[in-house]
Amino acid sequence: MSGINLIELLIRVPVLLLALTLHEVCHGYFAYRMGDPTAYLQGRLSLNPLKHLDPLGALCLLFAPIGWAKPVPINPLNFRDRRKGILVSTAAGPVSNLVQAILFALVLRAVLAFTHGLPPAGHPQIVLFVGLLGELCYAAIWINVGLAVFNFLPLFPLDGFHITLQLLPPASQEWFAGMKLYGPFVILGLVLAENAFGVHILSSLIMPPVRFLLYHVAGINE
């Protein structure tokens, strides 16, 4: 991703904090509902972003299409149904980002509808506010879709790895679990390919759902 100016940075930071915070809170909350109080007892169901922030992951998400927060602690032994508990609590994080992306797309649709009703030489303060709100919504769609797509990749330690492991038949689980050693290296390769070599693998995965939301939910024909 190219350099980000100050205005873009000020727009992205609150969106980023909200996206990462709700992602982790949903992990912990649904784990709690499935029988595991670990995150609750460690104060990780808080909406305070500082409880969940991973500085390196946040920086990556500011300047690249991926990122992460500090993982919420989960003890699968506490789940009433271990397999179901892992699936639900793990999927809750990236699903929360998809929900946020949809909600921001709806707000963007409302912003665009309001903008079309403004006179060409209307109030400059209103025009500026509406413009910034639209940029915030657009950034939120990108960030949340990026988080969801990235975390659904079946690579350790991402959510998609744990979801895939639980969905595989028992005979294949041991083989797939052995692949966790290679996950961090594949992720590093994807990041380097995106930012150092201009091979946009992650962006090509993120763009289709972003375009879908912009067209079908926000009403933007790009």
C-alpha cells in the first residue's frame, strides 16, 4: 500500500481500533457463552482497545491489507461441546468484522444519498463532515473485510486454521495440525509479496468482497 497522509491516518486509526477490539471481544464473549470463562476472568471482554492492542499487528493493518490484535485466551477444555465451542468462538471474530463492514456500507449508502440532496454550493462545514464520514465508512469496509479475509485463511495461527482443523475428518486432522509449523512463514511470504515485490495476492482476495459490498450494499458502481 502506498503512503498514507495524515487525514487518512486519522480516519483509519479509530476504525482500526474498533475493528480489532470487537474482533477479540467477540472471540471472548462467544467462548464465555459456550462455557469458557477464561477471557472474561482476564478482563478481555472489555471494549477498551488497549486491552487488545498488538502494536505490530496494528501497524501492519495501518500500512498493509492485513493485521491482528493480541489473541484472546481460550481454554477448549472448558467448553460444554469442545468442537462446537472452538468453531463458534473462533468464527465469531472474523464474522464480527464482516458484520461491521456491512453496517458501514449501509451508513455509506445513507451518506451518499444525503450528499446527492445537497445544493452544489451548500454549507461547506456540512460538505466537509459528510465527506469525511464517507471516507471513514470506505476505510472501515476495507479494513474489516481485510481482517475477515485474512483471518479466514487456513494458516496457523489464524482463525481459519482452527476452523479448518475442526471441520476436517479425524483421519486428516493430525496431518493438517502438522502444517502449523509452516503457517507463519507463509504469512510472512504473503506480506513480503504484497509490500516488497508488488505481488498483490492478499489484495486480490480482499477486492471481490469489498466490491460486492460497495455495489450491492452501499450502492456504488465501481
